Amino acid sequence: MNLRTWTFGVVNASTTIAPATVKLQISPDGSSWIDEAGPVTLNTGDVTTLVSAIFLKYARIYYAAVDSNSAVTLNIFFQGQS
């Protein structure tokens, strides 16, 4: 699949107050990761988009609960256009 442009959309869909941080990471080899966008703090119900300004073969979303005792539900969407 060859995509000309792409975006990750992230929704904090937690049912309780559970903020999370998210950031976009990219990699040339799937092993060495570079922080490209973020970190962004998402409170419950918040939405953000993450887009890379640099092209590399691999991309992923790194995420973590702000409070390690909170259960966080994130819906992560990937949308691209060829």
C-alpha cells in the first residue's frame, strides 16, 4: 500500500477521569524509534491528531496513563490517502 499522506487520530474514550499522554514515533528499521510529534496530554473525551513531517518506513503511537493506577481506553485510528 502506497500512501501519499496519512494521519493518526487518537480519542481518549475512557469512562472515568483518566488522562493519557500520546506521541508519534517513527523509525527507519522498526527497532530504533524517534519521537516525531507530541507528547500530547489527552483528558477523557479529548481528541488529537498526529502527523509526521518526516518520512520513514515505520510509525507507531506511544501512549501511557498519566496516573499509572488509572485504566485508560484509547481509540487509535489510522487514515491514509494514496
